[in-house]
Amino acid sequence: MELEQSGSRAVLFGVHAYQHLPNLDGVRHNVPALRDLLVARDVGLFAGEHCVAVPANSTPQVLLDAVQDAADHAEDLLLVYYAGHGHFGRDGRGLLLGTEASRPDRPHHSVAYDEIRAIVAGSRARHRVVVVDCCFSGAALHMDGRPDETPAAKAPVFDIEGACVLTSAAETERSLCLPDGSVFTRELVRLLRDGLTGELSDGRRGEQLTVLTVADVYEVLRERLAGRTVEGFAVPLPRMSTRDGGHRIPLAANRAYTPPTPGTPTAAEPTTAPLSTAYATTPYFTGRAAELTALERTAVEQTAAVCVVHGRGGQGKTELLRALAARTTHLFPGGCLEIDLRGWTPGEQPRDPYMVIAEQLHHMGHAPEDVPADLTARAETWRLFLKQNPVLLLLDNARDARQLAPLLPSAGSPSAVIISSRSELPEVNAHQRIELPPLQPADCVAVWHKMGIPQDTGHLDEIADRINGSPLALGPIGTRLMHGASPTAVLASLTGPHRYATFPSVDTAERAAFTTAYASLDADLRHLIHHCAWHPGPDFGPDSLAAMADRPEHEVEVRLAEIEQLLIRKNGRHSLHDLSLSYARETAAHHTTGEEATAARDRLYTHLHSGLKRARDVLRTTRTSDDGEVREARRWLDTHAQELQAAARSADADVWPQSPDFLTDLARSLYFDDRYIESWELLQTVLGTTVPDSARHAEATKGIGDIHRVQGNYKEAAESYEKALGLYEALDDRLGQANVIDDLGDIHRVEGRFEEARAAHEQALAIYREIGDSLGQANTTKGLGDVHYAQGRYDEAVAAYQDALAIYRDNGALLGQANTTKNLADIHRFEGRYDEAAQSYHEALATFRTLGDRRGQADAHAGLGDLHEVQGRPEEAAAAYDTALTTYEAIGDRRGQADTYVSLGFLHQSQGRYAEGIAAYDKALAVYETVRSLIGQATAHVGLAGVHQAENRLDRSADEFRTAQRLYTEANLPAGAALCKQALDFLTGASEEPEGPQDD
């Protein structure tokens, strides 16, 4: 088919080579391939002289002039196409299209999309289309800079005024490019080149279309690109915005168009063969591409295929079956039969399968006397029919395997069966099972756009998240938005436990789905659902529900597997669907008493608190050589992490007598797992609910100090420790006193007060010995070793560490062993015993990993980085530092970050990368100043002095050494001050030497 070309104009601009941005080599192929098709007589709407390919090295002025010329002369279609780099202007909002000279700091070297928009909007062309294939191209989605105000009015095809913008990605997404073209344009070229065939979502067939509208192109591109990845990166889905019927603009002729032959039905004439009783999908059906592809493959390729699609009510199972029928019915000469079995319809009895067979045989032309009265013979007649007539059989809303058995085809049958059910139907021998999840937020938004909601409507993603992708809610919410409700009002109305109070139809449907599923359970399972409702969330394992129900765990685990529709199962954990939880709580309150719920939760709190203490005891001290027990303890803590916090807070709200102990123990556990914010919040709760003269109040105060200390807030940490010490003294708690005094010793050490640190550790050690606490003795002995280590007295440090290590081993304290082994590795490295250092670092790292101690792992990686650096392996050193720094940042350990920046600074300096070295030292210095670490500041200044010296800035180097000398002196580290003095003496001598040979 040839289209009228004289009144259309096109401007194509693709930029593949850049002076200041990365090249996009594949884009060089975009414009030639696209132009060849647009000017082809059997495809395009453009004469060759009217389709301008702007040279890739053109300036913004050249491009805008070309667009203006085309806009001035176009009468029918004006097309503007761009491919290349997209970026934003100084305001962070305006889209800029890259040119060869583009650079981020000079936006005037790029083309402002607003300029193109203004030119195109002012054109008198009947149709206007802009295609933008670049990163962040979704920012171009309005032809006139403002959203649609009213839905497009219906009009005859092509007899319209309209405009359309088609983009390769959303406003926040990056487009992708391959060597032979950008991903989006490659697919567009393939569609124009090959034409369109096959079933479309609205039931039309591609080969029956003479032209491709932009809506057709948009739908096909989205379908083909959905789920695609390129080198591990997800391909973004195209976006489109239209005005005044712009989606009906013809873009090209369809090369695959097949003219109808006499007697052949056209797209406008429904065919009678093959027969189909399946309903058409709604025009808003969206997504489910992966599920459709999987079902189609099995239905077509597998003989006598049986597939089960299952999920809770309202997930769109029926629509999925109908969408599959639209794609595959033509492959089954016997047609498609959709049968509602009413297995889960409220108020209805499931249909008798033998009556269903009789009805279907009647529909297929069997006389009543030909349908056997004997049920076995009737089923055999049905199977014979399915074998003689290849049928796609949609068995919707099936109850169970017993209902389905007579309806399924025999082995070797050419028919295929797709079943939908709220049950997984484990007894059915299916070739494929698909659990249908909620819709993705992007698909929800796409449905609303199809309903006519403008592309730039805000908060749609948030609304989709709020409804958890429920297909039942899409229509009512979209209707309210179409009728003028603001997105912010809709979002606000969906807040709270009764989120559908303003959407009664949705609430009725969701409640009916829950009620039907609940009614199908036996009394015992209903009782378990009550316990699920009483659980504080967000998920639970069989062990917790067994504790609540006071039943054996294995028994509960087996029974939970029978509750399919109401529970979400993931990684051995369970949770109620969001809305099901609300309905389950209402149901439990109606059928049980408050005393039952309280008793069940009390049993849960006891179970979880005991498990927490047991797991922490294993991680703190274990005497087994097999680390299986340790790994199991770590696994238990990880899998119960969210449940523990929810339960501890619920216990506090329920005024459970042991809740302060539960909260404090959990806060301590979270602290050990480097989750300081959560730990802090729980400790604050303890402080607010306990009396000041209680042991738990003192322990929570000390815990606050621990968090301050690890985050480098030493002043605040010391204040908390002093307050806790006073509380422990008032309680005559000798262990508490020793623990806090030992912590104060650590504070003194990091702030350079070594004598005070030594005195504190020795005082704590004396108390530990007095009360017979061996682990306390090990911790304090290690603390003394840390003081010796900080002062450079390595022999004394090694002796202290060895003593501590022996006690840790006797007590099976893996964490203490790992920390001490890591410090011994540091000393091995300082003294040149690199093999021993490497062995000790790796030994410590393995233990830290087993324990799940992220800070310990970061410390070990930092040490390995230092080892690689002194051994002349800079790349391995940099990798180790990067791993350590990432972990320190993740857990909020500022002192660890600063120490690693110093190491990176030295690495850069040794490689001659002086600017990077200064930047790293400056970052370290800023953190050290914040945490008031005199020694850390001195170390950073020494590093800066070294860089300035290497670059012959001797005066600045001397200033840095003087600052470092002063800081070392204030920190009572004379060895460091002495080294700075030596460096200053050397610099002074160097500056006084003659600059070169002089004449006699």
C-alpha cells in the first residue's frame, strides 16, 4: 500500500559522537535505518526530499532551523525524531537533547526540548508526532507543556486534529544502546520493516491493518520490550502522551497487510470459525507479559497441556485466561470454550462437572439422546470429543481436583486446558503452575492512562503502591480520578486500616474474597487464622504460630500449607495479605475472646524472647568446633529480625511484664548487628517506660553510650557512661560498673588519654577478677592491649592480646577471638610478618562472616587493604578499601570511614595521584574533627604534609607537620610528636640547602 506523501515533513537527528560525553556508537545506525523506511513507497509517509536527516555534528541552531522549516511547510504529518544523550538543565527539570558539543556544565551547547515543543505546537500540520530516544526522555511527554484537561473525544479514524509524543523511557529512566542501534529504535525499525501480524489486545489482527497508528506502534513496542534486559540492565518501557486523538495518527503503512480474499472475514467481520465462547478482555488489560508467554508456550507445544493459574480472588486470573485465548485460539481448529465452574462464587454451589459436559456437548451439536446418561460413559464421550476437536479449554474458577477430573483431556489429546482457581490444586497433574501476583505499580499506572488519565498526573505510583497492585481497585479509583478527584485526595483516602472506606465496591469485593476463602476452611484452620490475625507481624514462621496456638511446630507447619488463599508464603515465612489481615482481625474478634488473644500473644513473646537470648548466647560463647550451631543461631536471628521488633513493640503496648527485658535484649542484639537506629529507638522506649533506679534503665543508658561511641560521638558516649555508672553504683551492681568503666577506658584511648585509659581498664579488670567474670577479664585485657598498640608498644600489646585470646578460647567467645586475631594481624603487618598477617586477617574475616558481624568484616578488609598496599599490590588494596568503606558507610561507623580514607589517601599518594590523595585526607580530617579524635586528626595532617612535600610545597608541608606535632602532643603520644619534629628538621634543612651548584 502506498500513502500520500506530499504534505508530510520529517526531521531526523541522531548524535553518536561527543566531545565531552561518552560516545553512543550504535546511534549512528538509527537515522539511516529509520529514514530508509520512512521514504519507502510501501511504508513511509514522506517523500525523500521532505525527510531531512540533520548531520550528527550539527549545532542547536542548525537543528532548530530544520525543525522550523519542516513545521512551516507540513500540512499533513510533521514528524521530529531525536536519538542521543538526554540530560537536564540547571533547574534540574528542563530536558536537553545532546549535540556533539554538549557538556553538563554548559547547557546552551544542547538543544532545549522546550524549543522543539514550541515549534511543533505552532505548526499548522494536521498531525504532529515527536519521537525522543534518549535517557530521561519521559520529560518530553507534553506537546504544549501542560497536561490533557479532558479525555480525547471519539472521532472517525484519521479525521482528527492531534499530536503525540512517544519516548523510549520515563522521566527518571535511562535508555539503552547496543552497537547496532539503540534498543528502542531497533525495535521500531523492525516493526516498520517487517510489519505487524498477530493478535492485538483489542482482538484485531495485525495483518488486517492497512496502516500502523502511533497507538499500535506504542502497544507493540511495550509488549516486545517488556521484561527485556541488556547486559544485566532492564530495558525501560516506552511512554506516550497524546492530545486530541493523537493516538490515532497514522505513522506508516503496514508491510504485513494481507488483503482479504472473497469470503474471508475481515477485522470488522467476526469470523465463525474457530468457535470461541471466551469473552474478550477488557480494553484496559495490561501487563502479565511473562505469564502470557509461559502459558502460550506450554499450551501450544505440550500435548494435552494442563496449566493452572492460581491466586487469591480479584487478581485478574480470568482476564489472563481470556488474553491467552485472544492470542492462541486461532491455533486450535476446534475453537475456545470458556466455562465458569463457580468453584468459589459466593452463594453458589460448584458446578457438577458431568452437567457441564452435557451442556457443552449440546452446544457442540450433540443431540440429547447422544449424550450418555451413564456418567463414566459421558466423560469418555467428552474426552473423545477433545481428541477429535483440538480445543483450547478455559476452566475458570475451579474448586478442586475432584471437580476437574472428568473435564480433563486424555493423554495425547491435541486440546489444551488452562485452569484458574483460588487453590493451587496440588492434586491436579499439571504441566505448569503459575501463581498470579498483584500487578506491578507501572502496570497499574498504565491501566489508568488507558482509562484517559493524563500522563503527568502525580502520585499515581504511590496510589498503586497503596492498593498493593489490586486489580479490583483499579477501575473504581480510575473512575474517581476521571471524575475530578485529586490524586492527593485519593491517596489520603487510602490511608489507614480501612483503606477502602471511600470505595465501598472495592471493600465489598475484597471482603467477599476473604469470606469465601475463610468459609472453605475447617474449624481447626479457622482457629489458626485467628492466631495469624493476633500476630503483630509483619511475618511469622511455623514456630511462632505453634507457640501462640500451644501446639507442636511440625503439626502447625503441615496445616499452614493448606491455607493457600489468605497467606503469602516466602522463604519459609508466612504473612496475611494486607486486606485479609484487617478482615481476619474482625473475624477473630467476632469468634473469640480478648483473653484468648492476650494469652496467645504472651506465649509468642515468651517464645521469641527465649529464642533471642538463646541465639545471642550461642554467638557470644560457643565451645563447639563445628560452626553449624553458630550458623543456625545467625539464621534464626536473620529470619526473625522484623518479627522480633514488631513483637517487642507489641509486648510493650500490651504491658507484658517482661517487655523491658525483651526490648533491652533486642536493642543489644541490634547493636551487635550494626543496626544502630533501630537499637536506639528501642532503648529510648526502655528509658521512657522504666524507673531511673532500675537495672534496665541503667543498661539502656549504657546502650545509648555504646551507640554514641561506635558512631564517633565520644563526648556524648562518655556522658551516657558516666550516668550509667552512677546508676550501677546506686544499685551496687559490680558487673555493670566494670562494664561501663571498661567502656570509658576505650573512650580515653581513642581520644589519646592513654594513662587514663590504662587506669580505667585496670580498675575494671580488678572488679572482673573480684566477681569471677572471665569474659570481662578477657575484654579488659584486650582493652589494655589496644592501649599498648595505640602507643606503638607492640611487644606489650601482643602479650596482652595473647592473654585475652586464651581466655576467649576457653570460653568459646568467637567474636572476642576474631577481634583479637585481627589486631594481632595488624601488628604482624607493622613488623613485616606478612604471611602471618594475611593468615590472621583471613581467619578473623571468616569468623566475622560466620557471626554476621559487618563491622568486623569491614575492619578485616581494611587490614587486608593495608597489607596489600605494603606488599605493592595497589589494585587489590584499593578493592579491599572500597569494600571496607562501603560497609562502614552502611553501618554508620564514622571512625572506620575516616581510617579508611587515610589509607586511601596514602595509597593515592604512593601512586602519584596527589589530588586524589589530598581529597581523601581532607575527608578523613573532616570526620576526625567531628568525632574529636586528636590522633586521627594528626594522622590526616601527616598524610597531607607528605603530599605537599612530594609536590615540593615545603612551607605547606611544614605547616601540616607542625599541626600534627601539636595534636600528638595534646594526645599524649610523644612518639608521634617526635616523628613530626624529625620531619620538620629535615624540611628546614632542605629549605636551607643551596638550590644548585655555584661558581667558585
